[in-house]
Amino acid sequence: MKNSILYISLLASLFMLSCTDEKTAENEENQQEEHAHEDEIVLTKAQFENGNFRLGKAVLQTFSESFRVTGMIDVPPNNRALVSSFFNGFVSKTTLLVGDEVQKGDLLLQLKNPEFIQLQQNYAENHSELEYLQSEFQRKQNLLADQVISEKVFQKAKSDYMRMKAKVEGLQKTLQLMNVNTKSVLAGNYTDEISIYAPISGKIAKVNVAQGMYLDNSTLIMEILDTDHVHLELDVFEKDVLKIKKGDSLNFKIPEISNQSYRAYVRLIGAEINEKRSVRIHAHPVNEDENFAVGMFVEAYFSNDPKQEISLPTTAFVDQDNQLHVLQLTEETADEYHFKMIEVENLPEQNGFKPLQSKKSFAKEKPFLTQGGFDLVEGEGGGHDH
């Protein structure tokens, strides 16, 4: 009897162990199947056609190391004129405002000062005296040649003539700086007003005078800018200077106005590092017809070390649990699209594309979901997973 009971117990234990092993094997098989499908998303073709979905293949794109610099719009020194007067006086005429356009030689303003008359009078008197001394010099030169007078007498006449000639020429230059016609002065036509003319063509950028204002010769009257040839003055940090070469191209924009991008090229590179540990870069816009204003703040972007990478549009990348993924088409049936989620590296975007790099292997030639992936991953696109 005891042997029968022992035999029955042994059979029961073996049966229970067999059931446990079968259940364990079944659970492991189910777990493997679930793991195989946990990264798969299925989308019906009806949902695909009715939703905002798009398929596309990975393409080769050029990616470069990019860095940002800042600067401003400026003009060359010969396109900027700071207007002042060599003489003191009261402003008797000025009509120009900031923004007015002037041509080289146009009248900017007039100054009045009674001392101007005295200068013209001195010039006329000394010019008359010069004519007399010149004739005396020539007469005594002839007398010396005939040995009628001594060398000493001739040298005195020569000295007086040369001294007066230098004085008259100096006064003449002064009147020319005043824009006074010396022939008119010699004819007895004096004026207490002088005119100041535009040294270059351009737009009035600054006006620091008003009617009746007294100016001395250190006062800045106006600033004129010729904006036909603007350029970029950029400050590049020391660590990036060696990445730039003369002739390199760059993109820039005026962030305070719009996000529109413009092209430029490097014209000059500074020779020293300033106190901010940066170097001044001089660049020219490719299209100088744009209406850039001097002083505009500029953001510029340089690129170097270009590399070819397979890539997808940025819309193909979706974020799940702080990891970036793409969805690749693995199977297409009569009614469904099957996608596999592939974890990829989060690399910088350029021109609307991101490099496609992953630690897991994938078929580069198969299509990817390039639009609508976010809705699928978030469960808003109508798709379903296994």
C-alpha cells in the first residue's frame, strides 16, 4: 500500500513539473514575439491616404560644421564723409535733413563771419604789393647783370619779393579752402559768407547744426554715407579664426527685420586679436542692391569641413521617451503599411535635413515615413501597434 501511494505521488510531481516547463516555454515564446513586435507600427492604407503621411527614401546631403558670428553693416572709409568747417562762423543757410540725398559738389550750408572780409582784403592788398615787388626784382636783376648795382641790393629785392609771394600764395590757399573766388576778390567783390559743399555723393546720416548756430572749426556739421557699396564688419572669436579663409562664402541675416538669408564672401581678415579675443572680418554681400542700412545688426553663419551623409527631412524624426526615432517601411500588404521604429543619433540639422545614423543596422534603400510620424508615435494618427 505504501508503495502505491509513493508511486502515485511521484507521477503527480512529474506531471506538475511537465506542466510548469510547458507554461514557462510558452511564456518565453510569447515574450520573444512581443519583443519582436513592440517597435512595429501598422497603418492601414485608408488611414495613410486620409492622413498627413508621406513616404520617402534617404538621400545624400552635405553637412558642415557651422558656427555663428555677429557684426554690423558698414561702408568703406571712402564712402563715409564727416563734414566740418575750417573756419568759425554763424550758420546763415541750411536746408538739409537726415535722409536727404546729395551729389558731390552740392551746397550743404553757408557760414557768415565779418572776419572773412578781412582775409579777402589782406589778399587783395598783398597781391598788389607782390606785383610791385616782382617788377622791382626783375628790374634789379637786369641792373645786376649790367653791374650797375651790388649783389647785396639785388638780394634784398629778391628776398622781399619771395617773402611776399609766399604770403600771397598762403592767403590764396586759405581763400580756396573757404571756396571763395580769388579772381572776384581781386576785382573788389568781397563777401562775408562762405559755402560748404558735399565732398561725396550719398545720403545725409547726421545733421548737427541749425540756422543761426555758431560753429567753430572743430564742430561736426554733417555726416554723409554712400551706401552703394556696403559691407559686413564681423567679429570672429579666436577659436574660429583659423577656420576662415579669404574668399570663403557665408550666409547672413538681419534678425531685427526678417529671417531672410543673404549670401556674402570674405574680402579681408584682420591681422590682430582685439581685447574681446576676436578678429575683425570684412565681408562683401553678393547682392549689393539690397536696401541695407549702415549700422544694422548682423548674424552670420560660416560652414567648414563638409561631409556627405545619408539623411532624411527633419519631419521624419520623432521623439519618444527623449530618444530620437525614425519609422522605416518593413512590409507593404494589400491593405496595410508596416513600420519599424529605429532609434537614431540626434545630430544637428542643416537646411531642413538631419544625418541618419544609428547603432542598429537598417536597410538604407527602403523607404521611411518622412511626414506624419509624430502622430503615429503619439497615437493620434489612427495607427495601431502589436
